[in-house]
Amino acid sequence: MQSGFDLDSSDVAHEKLKRVTITGVVGKALSMLFRARQLPEYVRNSQIFGQLEICLEKERDQLPLWVPVGLSTGIASWFLMADSHLWIAFIAFCLGLAVFVKLMGQGTRIGSAIFWFLLFLGAGCAIMWIRSVSVAAPVLERPTVATFYGEIEKTEIVSARDIFRLTLDTHEKQGLPPRVRLNVPIDKATDDLKAGAVVQLRARLMPPAMASLPGAYDFSRRAWFMGLGATGQALGDIKVIEPAKPKWGPMALLPDYRQRLSNHVQSQMDGGAGAIGATLATGDRGAISDEDAEAMRRSGLAHLLSISGLHVTAIVGAVYLLVMRVLALFPALALRFRLPLIAASCAAAAALAYTLLTGAQVPTIRACIAALLILTALIIGRSAITLRMVAAGALLVLIIWPESLVGPSFQLSFAAVTAIIALHTHPRIQSLFSRRDEAVLKRFGRAILALFLTGLVVELALMPIALFHFHKAGIYGALANIIAIPLTTFFIMPLEALALLLDIVGLGAPVWWVCEKALNGLLVLAHYVSGSPGSVTMLPTMPLAAFGLLIFGGLWLALWTQRWRAWGLLPVCCGTLIILTDRPPDIYITSDGRHVGIRNQSGELAMLRTSKGGFAYDMLLENAGIDGDAIALENWPNAQCNVDSCTVIVEASDRNWTMVTTRSSYYIPALALSAACSRADIVVSERRLPASCQPRWFKADRTLLQQVGGMTIDLESQQVKTTLSDTGRQAWTRFSDPEKRPNAEKAGKNLIITPQ
């Protein structure tokens, strides 16, 4: 009875704690005053939230594939923001939002997915920041001519341009950056110029070139992560102060062996065949002529010249099959040992050796990592060709070389592999191309169809990347690769390997002859396809928003497996629409003010200086999306030119714009210059123009160009886009500070200028 009485008393006390009557109002216990730290109930119970939970539950095996996507987005954000305060704010925002989502979304897959994506988003920005600081090195401030000492770190022969390239270590002395790269005429290259030698030379040095136009190639960014502080040209003879000390060991002798192997291959095959053969064997692309390289790019076969997945896969597959078939001939070995393990180990060794032999470039290292992951999966009995393998390889590369994300090599290689695997893992495609008992002709047709469909999907996946970086993309690449890929993988590379083996006993000449004919056939195919009408699509500089939408849509289509993957077509269509409706700029001005391009509504381009074959000339044509030659400005309608300047009438936005550009360094009287400026809407000059030069709308002289870099002008929207607005003030940029010039334009944003 006593125990029952106690129980009743405790129940009453508990009830009093839960319900307290205060002046007639029923209150709540302290524990009930706080809401559960989860998503609001109206969100958790909504139909959309429930559908998302169901979709993510079905796609739970695909969620890890978005880890490198989150890391990549954080890295890209670092490049876009270009300010340490913004980086700190971005990382703090990602971490804070991740904690908030974790607390509010406990027990939900959506909350968990968003939490991890935000963490990797912030981690990507932090990794990129750490990488940039770790490679920081002094950069030359202005062009100079200097005599200095340096230790040779690396040598490279670029026979197509008749130059010998040296990378020198100045040991941070003599007032120069610690690492410089020089071009030396090929006739001045001697046998003493080897890695480790100390030389004295005179050279013209200049800072690494920045992008000359918004969206153009930025070598200064690449040089920053390579540790290059200056580039230039050697002047006169090079004196060897201390010869290179003999080095022993495979790694020390590898560069010299690579160069001797390249020379040997080129000596066995003439012309372009020898140059491409040397590329396939050693990765040395210096001997490939500009005509052959351009034909390979325009035909969609340029990937054959970059030692990456195709070449490493061919080596690994050949070694694996060869070792398996040879060892299987010996029953004692086949019964006692696991032959797949031995074959995979030999293939891995071959992949590593080939990667080192070809220079261990980042694309080759990525392909080698992927090959090792595949071989590991084969050894442990797991599925080898999966998107998780691609994600693991991408994650490893992004952690070690996060700057490779913004380069075309990383984007092209992983986009191609992702597209191939996503295509061939689709159930309908697997059913279409699976092996079956059928006639040989049908089997061959099915293989051709699979190769064509794969090439078509890869071309579609790579086209936006090629258009964004190179402003051009091949149309017939899928058809050309049907012939080129099997020819290179199953014929040319095995023949070249066989010829090198037979050269040991002096019997490789017949095989070299056959290999040369095959390589010449590959070049004939490239030139034929590149010269065909409509073989190349040209596009002016692509808006960054359109590129981001296309990449996001492609990832959404490739990484999910359920029906909601079709939603990826929406950003793809939006990105395509932005590209189609984007209006190309009317005027292009390089960062030095020497090169000016004017584009009319029919797509023709007139240039102030038309020195064909120059870097600025080709760069202006590419950024304007012109497949052909430019017209000299003096031959342009409504243009009047003399020795000192050109005056041209540009028709745009339902009005005529008068533009004046200077073209010489001769003295121009101040009164004449001021009068010409007052009659013009736009004035462009490589000089520093006086304050008396006041055009009606816009003046771009050396003062402004040094602050904002090159620029493009859209006369319809009256907007000026600069290189500074495109790249920001990153560590590798060298724009002058406008705050030091009291009358200078403020730089850092798009210049929106209203006509007077």
C-alpha cells in the first residue's frame, strides 16, 4: 500500500510540473518552450520535401559522386572572388550554413547531403587558397635586359619553332625571380646545356604575359603555379661556368633518355609522322608543326597528341592481356598463382613507367591514377569502370593540383570519361551493346554503332568546354574518331612499340616504314576533316554564366540515374539560349593598346595591325569567333588612315560612332590631337594621352589600360568589359593601382559609361 501511495504522489507531482496554473492561465514546462532543432514541420511534411527525400533515397549510391563537384565549386569560387576578405567570408558562410543545416535537418537525407556539400564547398576554397600561397614566388615587375648566372633545371627542344627552351634557377639572387624560362635559338644549343649546369648569359626578360583581352588565355596564372617569375629570350652566346655533374639513377637519367628516344623516333620517320610518333612515345610535342597541330585541333583529334587516358589505357590493356596470355601457357604457374594479380601488377608498373617516360604531366598523372584504380578494382574483384572511380581520381587531383580545375585539360579529360561511363552504364545502352549470339556482320555493325554513339556523346560533352577555352569546336570529330581511335590504339602504338623492341637487334626498319604510313594516314585524315566545309564551329567569348549552366546541366544528367536526371536539360537549354542571344562586342582593344579590332554586324573583323601569324592577331580572331583572316582597317568602309592614326565610323545601336586610334609613336601636336579627340566618341591609343584629349564618350590610353588591362566594348549596351573585371586582382595580376593616380579611372568592376 505504501508503494502504491508513493507512486500516486509521484504522478501528481509530475503532472504539476507539466501543467502550472498561473492566474488562470495554463503554462508549459521549460522543456516545451524550445522547438525541436529540425526542419520546420510544414517543410518536412510538404509534398516537395517528401518527393526529394524519396529521390535522394533512391540515389543514395550516387551521392558520393557530388563530393568532387562540391570541392570544384569551392575552387572555382576562389578564382571568381579574388579577394582574401571574400574568401574568409565565403568559408565562414559555408561552415555556418552547414552547422545550421545540420541542426535543422537532423534525420533527413536532404539535410545530410546539403551539409556535406557545404563542407566540401568551403574546403575547396580553403585548399585553393593554401595552394596559391604555397607556390607564391617573386615575379619580375617590368621588362628588363640583364646579364646573370643561373642553374639549368630543365631543357626542352621545340623543333617546330627552332628554339631550345631553358628553365633556370637564379637562387633568388641578382635581383631576379628565383625561376625564369628562356628561349634560345636552336643553333646556339650545345651539348653542355644540361640540367645541373651553371651558365652565364644575357637575356631580355619580361613578366609572364597576362590575358590581353577578357576571356583570353592567361599565361600569368599558369606561370604562377609553375613558379615562373619571368620569361624571355637569350641574347648572344651562353657561357657554361660549371658543367653539369654526372647523376646516376633512373630518375636522373630519365630526361636525357626521353630526349634521345624522341630523337630516335624522329630519325626513323620523316616529317609530321616522326613528330607525332615521338609524341606518342615520349610526350614531346615540340616537333609537331603548327599546321599539323591546327589540323588535329580542327578535326577533333587533338586529344591524340595529349598523353592521357587513351594512351595509358592502351599500354595498360596491352601489358595486361600479354602477361595473362603468356603466363596461361604454363600450367604450373596458372594453377599455383593468381594470374590476374600478376598481370595487373605488371600493367601498373607499365603505367607508372609510361607516365614517367612521357614527362609526368598532369593529364598523364590523372590517367595513371585512374588506371591504377581500375587495376586495384580488378584485383579485389570489384567493378572497375564506374563513376566512383572517376570521382576518386578527380578528388585526388583536385586536392593535389586544385588549380588544374580551371584549365581545359582537366575539364576535357574528366568530361570525356564521365560522358563515356554515364552512357555505357545506362540500362538501355547496355542492352543495345551487350554481347549476343548473332552474325559477324551484325556484331561488327553493333561495334561501329557503339563507337559512333560514344564519339557523338563525347563531342557533345566536350563542345562547350572547347568553345569556352578555344572559341572553336570540331563538328565532324565523332566521325573522324571512329577511324582515328582504333587506328592509333590497335595499330600505330603497337607498331611503334614493336619497332622499338626490334631496334634492339637492328630489325625495326620495316615496322617503322609501316608505322610511318599509318601516321601519315592519320595526318591525311586530320587535314581532310579540318578542311571540309563547316568542319569547325567558331564562337566569340562565351559568357561565364552560360558555361556554368552547361557544366551543371551536364553533371546533373550524368551523375543521377533516376528520371529526375532529365531536369538537367533545363540549365543546358538556358545556357544554350544565353549563348545564342549573346551579342558579340563591337570593339576589341588589347592590353597594350597596339591592337584594335572592330567587328561589324555581318561578322567581319577589321584590325589596326594585321601581322598574320602573330599571337595578338590570332588571339583577336579567336576571341571574336572569326574563322578566317581579318581585314586591314585602312581597307574598311568609312575608315580614313594615315601614318599616325585612323578615324573610322562604326555603325551600332542605330547611330554612328566616331572612333580615333593612334598607330605610330611620332609626335602629334597637342592642338591637333585635342581637336581630333573632341570630334570623336571613342579614342584608343597605346600612348599616354594628355588631359586636353577629351572625347565625347570614352578614352582608352596607356594610363587606363595599365589599370584594367584589355577590354571589349559593346556599343549597343554601351558597356565596357575589362580584363580586370574578368580576372580580378589575383596574386599573379600586375595592374597598376588607380588610387595612386588622382585623375585615374576607378578599376575593378565593369566600366558602365553613359554617353555625354
